[in-house]
Amino acid sequence: MVKNKLKKFSQINAFSNVVQPEIKFPESNTAYKGKWNSDFFRNDYPIILEIGCGKGEYTVGLARTYPEHNFIGIDIKGDRIWKGAKDALEEGIYNAAFLRIQAERINYFFEPNEVSGIWITFPDPQPRGSRMKKRLTSPQFLKRYQDILKPDSLIHLKTDNKELFEFTLDIIQAEGHMLIFSSYDLYNERKIPEPLLLDIQTYYENMYLDKGIPIKYLSFKLKTTEA
Ligand SMILES: C[S@@+](CC[C@H](N)C(=O)[O-])C[C@H]1O[C@@H](n2cnc3c(N)ncnc32)[C@H](O)[C@@H]1O
């Protein structure tokens, strides 16, 4: 098991579609900040992030479907990123990349207005109390997203966890963001805003579906802030 993980760690070092900063906790701007289009993807397509991407099913699946967008899966776990990165390379999907960082450090990697959308897929729910600020939809994280997203960008959340879902709905309302769509049971909705919501399933999603847990989904836009 450990040997297998080490093998994956050494392989992703050589993957051209994985960016792993040498410093785990950078305190200043990093190489691709503001240059993902010009220096990494070498195109002008919009950049969409998947945060806590795990094995990167959305990053790869969206990249396959939308060749005129770039997708970057972000996760701290290299052995998970390995799977998505390997699948993308083998399939020749060059508009998908992976960034191995703590999402708390996202502002050292992207400039204001560099990102055009965010997917958050089955994030760790994190218990109430002091760990709530680690929730990927906490006010602390929304502020980080606000600092890199273009105005009017969509943020998508897919989760099995009712508490996290309702926590996010409460924050959207309390902070004056704009809820676009929400469902407590996505697979039993009659009208779906984006067909890929049902077509792409993540590793964790499949586990919850097998257990019969309803999948919740919402999308929203952050309120615009005064310059
Ligand atoms: C429950 S898993 C879901 C993975 C994948 N999205 C899926 O649906 O199968 C949560 C993932 O988020 C990652 N994660 C949690 N907090 C993170 C953070 N602060 N920065 C980077 N990755 C994080 C974990 O490493 C893990 O891979």
C-alpha cells in the first residue's frame, strides 16, 4: 500500500499536467500566478477550477466535453490526483491540469479575475466548531474565491451532506450572494440545469449513490464587491 503510494508520488513528479510547488506553504506569489493561460495552457480559454478534486472526475470529464475551456483540479493528496492526471495524459486531454496544494493557499496561485468558475465536489463536511472555517464553502473560502474569480462566475457544489448543504445555503443568503439552482435530490429532479451533473460521477459520489443517499447540488454567484 505504502509502496504503491510512493510509486504514484514519483510518477506524478514526471507528469507534465501536474503542478506541485516545492514549498508546501508558499507565502508569496508562485510561478504560474497570472500566467496559466500564457505559460501553461498556451491558449486564451477560460479557466475553471475543481477544488478538492480527489481523482479528478469532473476536471477530466468537463475538459473532455468542453475543449475550449481549461480545467484545473486542486487537491493536496498526490496519490488521488495521480489518477485524473494519468487518465488525461493517456487520453490526450491537454486542457486538464492538476495543482497539488492546500486550497487555503489558492490566492498565491491565481490572480484576480484569472478564474471563470469553480466546482466543489463532495468536500469533506468538517464538523461544526473550530473546523467550520475549513469547509470549502465557508465565508473564509468564499472570500478567497472572490479574490480570483471573474464577476458573474458560477460556483457549483455537489454533496451528500445535508448539514454542509444547508450551511452553504445559509451563507449564500446571509452574505447576499445569488443562488441560481438548488436541489436536495438531484437524481430525482425533473429539470437539470447542466446535463453533465448526472453524466459525471465522482468516486465519492458513487459510494453515496450505492448507499441510496440523495445527492444535493447548488450553484450560485458571488455578489459583486466595490472596487
Ligand atoms: C471526500 S474527498 C472528495 C474527492 C472527490 N471530489 C470525489 O468526489 O470523489 C475530499 C477531497 O478534498 C481534498 N481536500 C480537502 N480539504 C482540502 C484542502 N483544504 N486543500 C486541498 N484539498 C483538500 C481531500 O484531499 C480529498 O481528496
